Amino acid sequence: MQAPAVVQLECLGRRSGGKRQASDCPLILPEPLAGALKLQEATLADVPDTEGLAQWLLERGLSTEDWGKAAGTKAVGKYWKEIKEGESGLELWKTANGSVVPVRVTHVLRAKVCSAHSHERDMFLFNTWQQMADGQKRMRNGLLSEKLSTAEVPLTEHLHEVCERAVTCEEMQRVVESTFSLKRGAEAPEHDPHYACPIKVEYEHFVDYTAEVETSKSYPGLLTLYHLYTVEIICSGLPGFDFNTLEYDYPDKEGHRKLKYVHAWVWLDWGQIRRYLFEGSSLKERKTKGSFPNAQALRYWLSQFDLDLHEWGTDGLSSVEDLFEEVEQEEAQLELWGRDDGVPLLMRVVHVLQLKVLSSDKSLSGKFLLQTSHQGKDGRVRSVHRLMSAKLSSKEMPFAESHFIRAAEEAVKRELFHLMDAHFHLHPENQQFEASEITDSGVRIRSTKFVSHHFDVEESPSFRGMHTMYHLYGMEVECEKLPTTDFTSLAPLPRSGSRRPIVSGWRWVSWPETLDVLHARIKSLDRRNQAVRDALALQQGRCEGGRATIQGITDRLQFLEDEFTDVFSEEGFAALMDAQRLTQELLEEMHELHELAQVDSRDAGGSSIGTLLPPTMVSKMANDKITSEAFLEEAEQQRRRSFRRRPQVQRRSSGGLTPSEAASPLARSVITPIVEDSPNGRVEFPPMRFLDRRTGSAILAVCATQAVAGSLLLTARAGGSGQNWVLRALLSGAVGGAVAVAGVLLL
């Protein structure tokens, strides 16, 4: 069955301080309801009972005859009860292809519960496990989650009431110690009608909206639309430590309320919670070539996510049009990952060829090209430290070695098309080049070798805010006609008729020099990061001072209102009210700036998105390679064979010997094996070198001659001494030793 599609909007993913409502978020439904039109919303008048519901569905092409018979499915009566009690809805939709389908509709609230103080520190409550009334436990690892009734929709009109019900009347009805759990054989605590929940909902913020569409597992064949809302609920009265809560069911006919769940709650920062929520995620939807008719459609689709699209295409960043071109050229694809009660994640997936460019000139042995600078279409020169790279198209999947060789040849020809001196760069006001001015450098590849495949997950430097899974394929290429000194190259702008080329700076480096470059870069970033932290600390201090000043003005205005109300005219009193309102708004903005500075100060160091994702999720994402596993295994085996064929012996150190002694045949004959670490982490010794048959035969002849001479000598001595039996034994031993030596040499 096709994986369910998902669409997500995170309005406050970066806590910009603004308050958004669910109504602000565009509703973009995924397949198969993309572009669909809702025709009808069925009510109890349309489906008055179970039989009426079954008939209504049958008339619209869905039979319920098998519902409730197969394992894991529910009977049609269960669905009718959901409709009657407002837990689910029933709608009729007309899809983009003209078919009419019934759709089950549910609404779910996901809450990030916190206190005002913990909200400033980005700390929220996380439900680790639940225990049912019969004592069974299950791992929850999720946010507070509550199903909404159809009467509570639209959520914007009932948000505060829904949050109060979810917290104080449902999952957090009664607070108990974190050590509390139902013991075997013990009775569950009874509901106390006089107990007053100490937790109070102060205010709430809408965070994001998610719509998922999938075929129901409980009701086979019935399409289900899940409306998932996430809010931040700020409460007072929450314990500052981990705790448990008791949730009781609704009263029965006799008014008794039985224990429903024991919930365990722990305080975690949002980064840790996101990692848990990503655990168990699966691919929900993939956007590839043909998914969008034009760049504007892609922009509208991306507007659901927490992306600063207004910054794209400016300040050297790539635009939405560039991303659309990538997708259409099959150089990138967009994936949505998530789980039903988790948080969706938008991921851009690209395949990149990394080239370690070597020179055929022997004077550059042991060195390779490292790109040090990049001057793009905006004229700005940026410092980069990377190998030559090129995006790979997935048109011809899976890739074989010939595909990688062709891609490497195209990349080298494009990137090193025209060569200039190491100090060349284009003037920002004059970047035009005539085609005749850019001549082919003649740099060509002599040999290639596929080396490795690995992956990395990071935020894209080109598309700000978009996380990207990079599949990196490494190759070594040896080129001829390369300069022996550092240089720059001019390459035509990809997929553009512009005469502005891309200028790249190149430097010949060895691995130790590369490490020095990276260490210097890290130190530079550390200094910049510290400067950012200092600036944010200064901003926080000024925000505090500004808040104090505004609060003083507010107090003075309040004093004027209290003491001199009778003196003011109607216009003066209205102006006073406006001044109070404006100062209050300014105070709130200063508070939001202060919070934002605190968040940015904590995040100034930055962290890789790869460290925030569970390893299992990263592993799933990394499985989608453009080449086969057989090709990668063959390349790895070839690399190991090449590793074993390297010279595995070296002369021992001549320390303590004079130059003449070190050069003597005896000193040169003493060798020791090199012990190297293999790629799998085990220490491997070089293979032994065996003597050829001619050398072995010569040594055997010498040993045999020595054995015969020894035998004759022993026989002569035996005749003179009379100790024949002793000498005969020695003779046999000598002959046997010679044979043994010969056997070893011939192995």
C-alpha cells in the first residue's frame, strides 16, 4: 500500500515571536486529495443509524461487508458511534481526476505544555510512558495528544477551551509523584470529586498545522483525513520536576469515573523532544520531476513550511526557481518524513560527485586540488574549502562505473574550462565576458578510480532553512595540462545564457595542509561565534534597559489616568488611552526581542541537523542511493586489493649506525614489516613474500650437499669409534632435517 502523504506548516518553528492562528495557514491537501473539492458534509440526518451509514457508503462505491471480520478492523457500528459522539466526521470529496470518494475526518490536538519560565528556556513536558488501568504499560514518547470533537472545530474559535480541557480535564487531571505506578494486585485509586487540579492554563500559542491523508487500517477502503494541530500551552502550577498524572474516564451510568491512564511526564528541551519524535519516522511523500507545473506552484507548496522564502534569491542565496530547476533536472528531490504523532521534517535529497583531482606532473606527487574561493553570479567572493564537486542527475539510475567516469569528465571540463592566475577575480560592475575570451584550457582526465560513498545531513548553504541529505560519491582523477602553481578557473554559469562566468580559486595541498586550513577556518568561526554571543549579550542588556524605561512610562501614564481623569477632555483621554496601548505593545515587543536574543544566544554555536535525528532515521534516508550495492561492494573490494598490493616492507631505522654501516649489505638486508590499519578498523599485516621455485631449488641443493657431507663425516667417525648405533642415528637426523628444510622452502 502506498505510504500516506503528509503536508505540514510550522508557523513558529524558529520562535520568531509573532503569534499566528491556524486560519493564517493555507490548507494544502496532499495526494490523493490534492486539488479535490469537498461536496458534502454528512450529518446524523444522512446516516441516522448503523444501517443508514452502511447504505450511504455503499451508494458511493464503498462496501462495509468485510469490516470487523478481519484482524485489526472495526465494524461499521463503531464508526457510526464515532460520528454520533462527534469524534469523527464524514465528508464527500470530488478528486482532481473526477472520482467521488467518501472521507473520514478526525481532528487531533498536540500540545507543547510548559510554564512561562520553562518556555523561555525552550523546555517542555514529554510523555514517556502510559499505564492502563489493568496495569499494562506502553512506551508513549510523545507530546500531550487529545482528539477534538467536531463541535470544537474550527479550532481558532475554541482554542483556549480546548487547551483547558486537554490539560486539566483529560491527561493532567490529577498530579502524583513521579514514582507512582499501578502495582500488581493493587486497586487503582478512585476518582476524588473534591480534588482541585493545581495546573491552570494561562495562555496558548498556535504553532503548526498538519494534514495527513491515508487509507484507514481500521475501516478498509475508507480514506481518512487527519487534521493535526500543534500548540504551545503555557501553564501555571506545573511542578518544576518530573511527575506523573492520573486520567479518569467519563462518568458511567452510575456516575463512577474509572481510572483510564497513568501518564509519566519529564522535562526535556525541544531539541531532545524532536529527536524522540523523529524516532520511528517514515517517508510520507516524495516530490520529483513533474510534481509541480511551475516554480510558482513550488513556492506555494513551500510556503507551508518554516522557510524564509523572501530571503531566497537574495544575498547570494539560490531562489525558488533554482530549486524548481534542480527538481526538474532530477538533480534533487524533496521528501517529507514523519510519524502520526511526531513532527514532520522536510528534506532535500541530492547526489554529489566529489573529485580528488591529482596532477600527472611528478612534481605535484602527493598533492591534490582544493577549492579555496568562489565568485558567483552576484559578484561576491566567498571563502570555501572543498573538493571539486558536481551534482548528479538521477535520470539513469542505477549508476555504473561508466556513468561516474562520464560525470567526472564533464565536471573537470566545466570547472577547469579556462584557467587564469591565482589572483584573478571579476570586477562586480563588469562581469561580462565574450565567448571568444574564454578558451578551452585543454585539461583532460588521464585516469579515474572510484573511492567511496558516504552521506551527510546538513542545512543547505544555498537554500536557507532547508535541511539536505547529501549522498557523496568520491573519485580520484588524474589530469594532464594542469598548472603546477595555484590558479583560478572560469566556468560558464550552469543552465544560463549569461556571459558572467563563475570564478573559482584552486590551491595544491597535501592532507596535512588540508587539516591546517580546516583548523584555521574553525578558529575563525569560533571568533565570529564569540562576537555574535557578545553582541547578543549586549542586545539583551539593552532590551532590559528599554523594558525598564517603557515600564516607567507606563506607570506614569497609569498615574495620570488615575489622578487626572476629570481634567482631560474627551480627546485628551483618548490620546492617553492610545499612549497606554502603544507603550504596552512596545513593552511586549521588547519582551519578544529579549526572548529571541536568549534563544539565538543558545543556538549561536550551531549544531548539525544530523545530530538531532535518530540514527535509524538517518539510515533510512541514506538507503536511497543512485548506484547499486553490488557496485559499491565491488569498489570496496578493489580498494582493499589495491591496499594489499602496496609495498609492505621498509628498512629499519639506521639510528646509531655510521653512514657507511647503514649502507652496508648487512644493514640493507634487515627489514621489518609495516603494520597498517585496515578500513574495517582491524590491524592487518602484509602478506608474506614466498620464494619462487628456482630459488627454492638452489637452496635445496645447498642443504642436500651439506647433509651428504655431514653423513660421510659421521660414517667415518663411526668406523673409528665403534659407536655405530649412535652415529647412525645422528646421520638419520641430519638427512631428515635437510628434507624438512627443502619441504618448507617448496611450500
